[in-house]
Amino acid sequence: MFFYVYVLESLKDGDRYIGYTKYLNRRIKEHQKGYNFATKFRLPFKLVYFEGCLNEIDAKRREHYLKTTQSRRFIGLRLTQYTKAKTALGIGS
């Protein structure tokens, strides 16, 4: 069983949301339906990144790290081609 750390990008404002879950597909659907207070005003979302961890403690630790300033830079670098393609198409910021 995996635990997933994921990054969603709001198609409304371009901001990113980082979370973790045991059931990735179900959790994304919950975000899309507005069940999460932290994200319901920024719908819709697109899954732009995820990682799998073998246990919950590692996933929580990774989620916490990904929410730091240093790691947000890592995510930006990791998604360089995605961002370039989005910019070339004139989508978002």
C-alpha cells in the first residue's frame, strides 16, 4: 500500500496545493467537488505532480518538506517543461 504526496494546481489562479493521502484518485475527486475548505474557492484543479511513499510517516514528512520555500523551488524546477508548455500556449501565468 502506498501513501501519496501530491501537488494540485488551481486553473483559476495558478496557485498550488500540496497534500498527502492513501487514496490519490478519491482525494483528487474530493478536491474537484469542493469538499476541502482550503481549496474549494480555487476550483478547478489539475494534478501536476505526485510521489509514492511506502508508509504514512514518510508521506507526512515529505508533504511537510514540500511545503517549505526551498522545496517549492524544487517543484518549480521539477515542473519546468510543464510550465514552459503552459506559457507557450498562453495558459495561466
